[in-house]
Amino acid sequence: MAVARRRKKRRKRSDPGSGRQGSARLALVLVGLVGVNLYVFLWRGDTSIPEVMERASVADESELGARGLAGLGLGGGEEDEEPARAEPDPEPGLEIREDEIASGESIERVLHDAGLSYSDALEVIESLEPYMDFSAVRPGQRYRIEFDEEGDFAVFEFEVSQVERVVARAGEDGVEAELVESDTEVRIEEVGGTIRNSLYVSLREAGEDTSLVSFFVDVFAYDLNFYVDTHPGDTFRMIIEKEYLDGEFYQFGDALAAEYSGAAGTFRAYRWQKPDAEQPAYYDEKGRPLERSLLRTPLKYTRISSSFNPRRMHPVHHEVRGHFGTDYAAPTGTPIWAAGSGRVTRRGWAGSAGNMVVIEHDDGLTTRYMHLSGFADGLRVGERVSQKDVIGYVGETGTATGPHLHFEVIQDGQHLNPENMELERADPLADGLLAKFEEDVGELQPRLAEVPVRSGWERVGYALGALATTD
Ligand SMILES: [Zn+2]
């Protein structure tokens, strides 16, 4: 059978769980970062990582970013970006129908129009159901149908995405289907640059490489406040996986190592999976986890609208009432995360605080979240939450002059200033593990240090190695 000659491909999926989660996380922060970028431009008016990264991506690989977004499911793939396929030579007497889904057409319709009986079409559809979402079928997606010498149905093949096809084949025991994924080649590449003044217009226009910006903001969020601590002359370095499909950039994979260096200090991150951990995490060069017990900012905010100030004049009541938390302005509906793992002790209406969530953490720490427009589905008092779980959404319920999160941190009855509170790092790796960590990331350390950081976004352009899987 013709289709059997087609090279069966598989994507490299050495680390499927974290890869998928990584993409989802990138996609999530991407949305927030449009706001961050606007903020950086509107409120700072000088240089930022987003500007530098973004400008260079427009300058030298504009198509790259668009594909990167498509890979994250955030951009529209274009028809001419169909991956080239090795088309098998049709066998004599074999009928092949090849086309794309027309507007308003369903796969069922396509099969009927091709002459399949009702029961054959149903069998094909049932076989494909575990592998694809029929409600997501869109005009322009390609398919092919093959019939054997007797004119009976043989194969139905449908392109689910740039990298996935489903194939249903008639066999002795009825129709059997499978999902075929294309091989993407993973190259480990270096990225480095220096922050400097730059054009903000391109930043707003494209924003494609904000997925990398979000990586920096996310990974160094515990150490560095990207809203205030980044300055012209700061440098960044990165060693990152890039996935290529048929030789063209498809999407970013995992960042293996990164460094940000500036007036605020030098911060490094190495991706490493502890032997008993469910997924990899980032550690500094001394093997200390970068994550801390609490997030300073439990949301992607646009600006701080009111800082912690025990002697503040109240904006609504016009008297000194003190402000015992930080107000983060953000659009209504912006997700709010649990600042740390803990137990929900309150969820509901609380007068001038509006909709409020209170979480108790270890070590006598409590966090409060006020003025929410709503709570996360299923959030209940008594429930345990993990750091970065969504607990609710920004709103302006209770006494508020605009949508914002009022965030409070209380330690043993004392309010702390979330913007400058001292945060505990998670424990460093024990000696045995540290040796393993150093062995695993040791090679990356000198390599990271040598990534060039000439001005602007330098795509060094040479691959350090190709890790594509082979069949
Ligand atoms: Zn407030």
C-alpha cells in the first residue's frame, strides 16, 4: 500500500510532560506580557529586554517569531507553511483524492462525497475520534483519501496541524487509525545581547519573541524586578533549544541556561531535574533553587497603583488609615495566583475588601487577596493550593477606585511590605545531589559565560549540536 512507504516520523518527546507544560506556561505569560511591554514602554520610556529582543527578531528573523507563535497555538499558520511531504507515487489503478476542507465542510461530508458508504464513513470517524477534535476542523486543512484496485476505501489521511496527521486505514479487522507526528529537529543555540535604548514602535507591533522575555521575567522573578531593575548596558545570555521543522524554525523548546547581569547583580539559572522530582526546575550556579516560598507579585500587573504605606491618606475616606499591602493595577479578569503553597482559610465577600481570598502558608505566613471579580472554579475553604495556582481574578469589588489586586502579606500578625520583604530561598541541594547537579550542568557553565553580548539581540547563529531523534 502506497501509504506504507511514507516515512513514519515522530517528534522528539524526551520530556513530554514538562515540554507541554512549558509551552502552556509560555502561552499564559505571553498574554500577560503584552501588558508588561506596554507598561515598560509607557511608564519607563527607556530600554528593556523586551525592546532589545523584539527589535532584533524583527530585524533578522521576522518569520521566525510568527512561526514561534503558531507553535504555541497563538498565531495563524499560513497555507504556504504546510510542511513539505514526501508524496508517494500512486500505484496503478489506485484512486487518490486529495484536497482541502472547504468552507462549511465536515470530514463526514468529505467522506460521503468521496463515495464512502454511511457505515464506512462512520467507522473512519469513530477510529479517528481518540486522535483528533472534529469540532476544531477548519477550512484549508488538507486531506487525502485512497481507494484500492476494487474501488473500496483504503486510507483516509488528515492534517491536524503543521506537525500532526491522523491516518485511518481499512484492514482485515475494520478501520484502524493512528496519529503521526512529524520529526522536529532540536538544536541547542546561544542567544545573547546588551540592553540599550531602542525603538518601542516595533515592540508594540510584533511582540513575537516575548516568549523569551517571559522566560526571563518568570525565571528571575524572585531575584530581579524587571520593572525597575533593568537598565541600559545590562547583558543577557541564554542557551536554549530551538525546534526546526523541515529546516525552518518552528518553536522554542526549553531554556537550558540563562544569565542576566546588571546593576542589580548577576543572576544565573540552570535547568535541572532532581532525580526524584516530577519535572525540571531552575537552579543558580550554587545549586540553590530559584523559586522561593512566596511570589512577590501574584499576578502579571501593569503597574503598582499604591504601595505599602502605614501612614497613607485613604483615597476614598480621606483620612490616614494606612495601606498595609500593595495595589497592583491590572485589567479586570487578570488571573491571580496563590503566592505560595498553603491552605485556603477564607473565600467570599468581606465588605470593603470585596471578594477576598485568604491563604495560610507555613511558618506563620498569611496572604490576602482583595477586590476580586471572581474566584477560581471550585476554590473552597480548607483546600490546599500550590504556588501559582489560579485562585481568582482581578476586579474592583468592595471599596476600590479601579480594577486592581490589593495584596497583603502577614507574618505572625505583622504586615510586611510585599515589594521588599525578605524571602526565604528553598533549601540548597544536599551534598550528594549537588555533585550530581554540578556534573549535569557543568558543561553549560563555561558555555554560558562565553555567549557573546554585543549590543542588541545577537543571534549567534551556530548550533552547538543537533539532538534530533532518528527512527
Ligand atoms: Zn490597597
